Amino acid sequence: MGFNGNFGRNALTGPRLTDVDLALLKSVKFAEDKTVQVRAEVFNVANHPNFGLPGGGVFSQGAVAGTGTVNPTYGRITSTRTTSRQVQLGFKFLF
């Protein structure tokens, strides 16, 4: 069983999050009441990796409290916070 220490809140920060999205839309009117819209959206345009927070627990939570086994992922970043670049296209016919 652990306890909270006296380290200040928000004293440590994790890796920076960078995310840029882009959307383009083009409407083409080909009759008085008919329009076609083409839309392209790109998420995470720069394909920048956004890493998660490092493992925070020094000791693993075992079946027996106080066994003292060290968590192997302590202080290591093992995940990402966002996905890689994604592109989607959309077409809409308005009448």
C-alpha cells in the first residue's frame, strides 16, 4: 500500500503534445438547385509522434502488499497519446 508524498502538484510535466489538422472543402454548383461538395480532411498533418506519460508506479501492485517488486516500466514511455496521420475524403450531393 503506497502513500502520496509531499511533492507539489503539477511539478513534473510530460512530453509536449503537437497536433495539426487540416480540412479543405470545395462546392461545385452544376444546376440551379444541384450542388456537389468535396471535402478532404487530414488529421495529424505532420505525422508527429506524441508520446504518452512515463510509467509512474515505482513498485508493482502484487498479491501480497509490500513485496517490493520493482515495476519494469517505471520511468519509461511505452505508448503514444494520438494516432498517426489519417486522411478521409467525403462527397455530398445536395438537391
